[in-house]
Amino acid sequence: MNVSEILSGIWQRAGLPPEALQHARLAGEDPVLPSSFAVGAAAQGAIAAAALAACELGHLRGAGRQQVAVDMRHAALDCTGWFSLDGRVPELWDSFSGLYRCADGWVRIHANFAHHRDGALRLMKLDPAAATRAEAEAVMATWRALDFEDAAAAQGLVATALRRFDEWDASPQGQAIAAQPLFTIERIGDAPPRALPPLREDQRPLTGLRVLDLTRILAGPVGGRALAAYGADVMLVNSPHLPNIESIAETSRGKLSAHVDLRTEAGRATLRQLAAEAHVFVQGYRPGGIAALGFGPAELARLAPGIVCVSLTAYGTQGPWAHRRGFDSLVQTAMGFNHAEGEAAGDGKPRPLPMQILDEATGYLIAFGAAAALWRQQQEGGSWHVQVSLAQTGQWLRRLGRVPGGLSIARPDLEPYLETSASGFGELAALRHSAQLSRTPAAWPRPSMPPGSHAPAWPTGPAQ
């Protein structure tokens, strides 16, 4: 499947005007990164969809259509999420994260947050303060893989057993995911079309739109960052009591960054005030978590008629895993990608995809879905709910087919695609946005800042 067909499939599913596709310019072909999967096509297709949908919304607001060009190599590198701070490349993986050999297979543990790491070690009956990786490996060798996966899930931890594709396909969750589309865009309430600020020809297509970003790692922050690149005022809302990892420096480019404590009534009142003036509300907390605090899609539609809600999950809304926590690396492992890459490499050792493409592509689908639903809102009225998941993106990636010889290529040089900027974290070097808008280039005029750097209030004017 070529990328034009991939983009057309995404576009048609959202009900957007087919004539806009004539303004997409797509160059390159897989392989661009070492993988037997079409990771370059997935990156390019999702990024092109997000940028083109933003431009189509800008066109609906009165601006002319503009060309959107995306090079596959640049898009794939964009989706590696590489960055450095003051010349230092952060180590984003905890030493206890990764694959463990079990008595009958493999398990991947995600331990980047201390509470997940400590919980996994306690499940192994190890002391979190003193355990070593070697000790953890010795204990894991005594576990059956599915037993550890189930025990971890029962305690709200994040670990998955390695499966083959056929094993995933035969599982109840695999069958539930196979029956779902890549994403859904659903009208959830009545409202008139919202009056949007007028748009000048020289303004980025989402200028004047307000987006609340209640997401953490990694897909949600990527989606918010893309919306900011196209001109939206994006406010990342963090809790003052939850930890973050260093990738927040890269994904916070272009965003306001505020603290709101939703454990308090004052914090919930602040978020209600922000949501009442927002056009988009994106959330990626564990399923049901944000709704329990009064900010589910139905409540938001009553609070702000015409709002677009975007919900991100790991494993979708159907099947026995619908409420499980998950991260890209775990979903890759559970769904069969790691096993398949190992087979393609010829050594049989489980191998991850060359970047967290499930997170990254899902992030751009968040931006696409938000822009597409805003377009629908302008045409049809109503409040809208967009739903995406890492596993549904994984199923889509698998359907894009395999790349013979894809593992034999070398990683391309990042240097031509890097830019540096001042940030609240230090000098930030990271990938330029890979969608090239011909009239109003994507940009992040607001510097990346640590959580809590901004007041939880909308600015009086957009970033220039």
C-alpha cells in the first residue's frame, strides 16, 4: 500500500473533502529506518493527515488551501523523538525496563516510573531499594510469562508477555482490536457550530483555537505538540504530585505548561473554567480516571457545547484489556511485533521496532482527529468525541504490510533535520517538524517549559 492510499484511507474515514488530498506532496519510500514493518509509511501518513486536516480547517475558516509536503525519511526520524539538553542525550529507559526471559517465554516490564518499577520488584518479592537487574532476571526465569502478565495487571502494573501474531490474533483482546477501526469520530451531543476567530492568510491554520492537553507519555504529548505547531494555544495540564520523565522537554515545545491539582475542588473548578473556553480537550489517563473526576466527554459536552474531546487508551474500549494500562513498548510486545522483528532479523531474539511508532503515529492521529472533528463541528454543529488507541494503531501498522530487507539498512543521519532552541530545561536540540506547510510554516514560538511554568489561564492573544 503506498502512502497516498494510506492518507486517503485516513481522510475518507473522517469524512473530509477528497479534493483537499490534491494538496499533499509525499516523497520517499520504505525502508528508511531498520525495520521489517512500514514504519516510514506509518509516520509519513499520520503526519501528513494531521497537517492537511489542520490546513483544511484553516480553509474552512476563510484561508486558502496550501500545499503540505512530507518527506518519509524526515517523518520517520521525527517519530524517533530524539533530543538532547545542553548537549546531553537523556537516558529515557530505567535499568529494570526491558525484556526478561521466563520459564516458558518472555515478559517485557515497563519500569520508567518509580512506582511501576517498585511494584514489579515487589511482585518478584525483591526489595526495591536494593535489588539488582541480575536478581530480577533470576526471579523472572522462574515465572511463567502469562502468569506474571496477569499478576502485574491485577496490581495495576505494566508488563506484558511476548506473543506471536497468531497468539495475539487468537486472544480475546486481539479479536476485539481486529474488529475496531483505526479511530472513531462520534457526535455526542447537540450544539450549534461554534464561532471561531477569523483567520488571516498569514496565520497558521489553528491560530486562535484552544486545546487542553491532559496527557503524559508519549502519544498524547506528541498530539498536543503537533496542534501547537499548527498554531493552536495548547495548555499542558500536569498534576503537581505526579512524576514526569525527561521527554517532556521535547514534547512540550510550543505549549503553555500549567499545574492543576484535580484532587481538590479548587483544582477541578479551575479545569472547568479552562474547559468552558476550550475547543479541544485531549486526555490520556487510565480508562475512566478523568471521567471519575467529572471530565468525561458527556460532562464536557454539557459544560462546553460544541467541544471536541479526544480520548487515548492503550488497548481500545472493547475487550477484556480495555481498562489495562499500557505503553508503546508493551503493546508492541503483546501484539507480536517484537517476535516478528526477531524472526525477520534471523536470530529469533525478540527485537523492538526502531522507534515508538505506535505512540508517535497515534499522537499524530490525535492531532488529525481533533482537526477533523473541529471541521465536522463547523459544518454540522454538535459536540464530538474522537477515540484512538495504541493497539488499534498497531493493527493498522500491521495491515500496511512488511518491508523485505528492511532490517539491513543503517539509520540515517539526524543532523540535517535538527534545530536548537532555548527552553526552560536548557538548550534543546530536537527534530524539526516534518510537515512543510507552503504558506504558514509549522512553528513552536513558545519555548518548552517545565510543568507549572504558566498560570492555568488562557492567554489574551495567540503565540506569534
